[in-house]
Amino acid sequence: DASGTPSFTAVEPPISFSSLSSSDAFILDNTFTASSSAAIYVWLGSQSSLTERRLAVQYAQSFLHDKKLKLTTDVKSKKGVAIPIVRMQEGQESEAFKSLLL
């Protein structure tokens, strides 16, 4: 972030396009849906720092790993859950991502 020390803070839905800042990176968890669009979205603002861009993707991977462990523990199954991490640049958002925002 602008302070030079990246941090990740959870926000509650609904989230609007105006909530996204060009100078930051955001992670949107859309794994609560049973549809084929279930994914972790990493949105990178056009002015976000290189550190934020790298850490956002790493954080998404860690978040997804922890989520998979929790899902496996909750259902007491060894079956893996395939959830993609989708990285997007500001201005190049997919329709699936846009549909999640107000």
C-alpha cells in the first residue's frame, strides 16, 4: 500500500467497482458458489507496486491452501478441491469478475 508495508484486510460484501483503488491490489474470494466461475480473483491496480503485485498472488495461494485444508478437514475427505487463482490487471477484467461487483 502507500505506506510501503503491504497489508491485507478482509472486507464484507457487497463490493463495488468503486471500492477498488488503482494504487492497490485486491483479492476476491468467489469460492462460495457452486458454479463453474468459482475462483480466487487477484485484481492488480494499474499503479500498484511490484511488491503488492507479488504479495497479492502469494497471499491468494496461501489463502487458497488454508481454505483447502479447512474444507478437507470439515468434510473428513482426502479429495482435493480444484479452485483456480485468476490474476487480472485493472482495465482487463473478465465478465465473470465484473458480475461479482455492484
